[in-house]
Amino acid sequence: MTPAQALAQLCARASLYDLRDRAARARSAADLRKMFFALLPVVDPDLFVEAGAHDGAGARRARRLLPKARVVAYEGNPHNHARFSKNHDFAALGVEYVLSALSDTDTPQTFKVLTADRHSAQGVHSGRSSLLLREDPKAEYETVTVPGLRLDGLAKDVTRAALWVDVEGASEKVLAGAGALLDKTALMMIEVESAPFWQGQWLVHDVLAHLMGRGLVPIARDFERKHQFNILLMSEPALTLPEVLPVLELQHSLARYRGG
């Protein structure tokens, strides 16, 4: 199956939502997150990674579901990292909350903290900053240097991993530095774009081609925005786990029921 064919099949999930309604689009995103976290304890990874963690909410939730796993959250915006490190005692929670821009090299990275766009000024704590420049001539940035890191460095001694990747267009860099870990990834949720928001970014077909080439199977998506959404993928071995299909069936059923 090609990425285009896979994406066309995933569009059938739109029948669960009225995509003319902004609230229904938001509900589709919430439903996909519920599916991801429902699958997480079934897959039972020994490593959970949240890439582009912002306040680390995903990692904190994963910690509660995976008491024995290593849980790591990476945030590239130093303003966010400082703010949320004060708000949460990550060490006490058992979450490694790390200031780092995930990339294809273990060298310092130039991170663009968005301060304004075509619509308005942006606070430095927004979740829209990236390693990449936006496709917006009116975008303004505070440029900072932060540690860079390849996810490959986490692959040693890992049997099974789960990833949540939300890196504002920088998927190519993150995935290029994650080959060894992707080979051990059982469950993944990743934000993608079907039209360019950032300069030189991979679009959804590029991301799917890369991940499907690593043996990951796209199984569901949301419809949060017209050209920006999340895709859920699983490895073929994970899909054969006895409780996976019942969880998928129930989550699809609940999504339809909640929309009724």
C-alpha cells in the first residue's frame, strides 16, 4: 500500500464527524488521543517519548498508565521548559523533562521561538515554535540556541517504544535521527501537514512513506484542522497483540456514539 492509498483509507473515519463543525473537528482530535492512550497499556512499552512536549501533559499521563516504563519529554522552547519546570515536579512524577530540540544530530540547534505572525503578536510560551521558519512573511522570532539530540541515543536496551511526536513541521529532522528507535516503536502518534506551514518541511505523504518504510502501519487519524492533523500508527507485531483489535473496535464505536 502506498502512503496516498493509506491516507485515502484513513479519510473514511471522517464519517464519524461533521467536519463543517469546529467542535466536531476538536472532538476528532480528542478521540484520537483517547485511542492512543487506550492502546498504550496494551502495548506496554518500556520507553515512552513525548517530542515537542510543551507542558509535558502527554508524558505525565503516560507515566500514570505505564508505572514501569521510562518516560521522557523533550521541549525545545527554553521559555516553556523554564515555565513548566516550575509548575510541575517532573522528577517526583518520574518524568524526565528535557530541554532539547530533537533533530538529526547531537549538536546545538537554532530554535525559532515565534513572537508574531500574520494575525497577531504571539507569546513566547505558545506551542507554535520550531526548528523551521514558517511559511509566513510576517512571522517574527526570537532565535535561541538549545541542545540538539537524536532519538537514536535512546534505543539501546529498549524492547518496545511508544512515541508522541508534535514538532511543528520538523518531522524530517526528528525522524532522520530516530531510525534505531523507530525499529523498536510499537505505537506512535504524529502531527502532520498536507500543505506547507513551515519552509522545507516534510508533508504527510513524506512522513508516511518514511514511517511505512520502517514497518509502521497507519491505523487512524483525526481531522483537527483542514491541513494539519494527527495520525496514529502501530507496528505489525503490535497489531497482532490479542487486546489491540478489541481496543480499536471499542474506540471507533465510542467515537460514533459520542457523535450521535
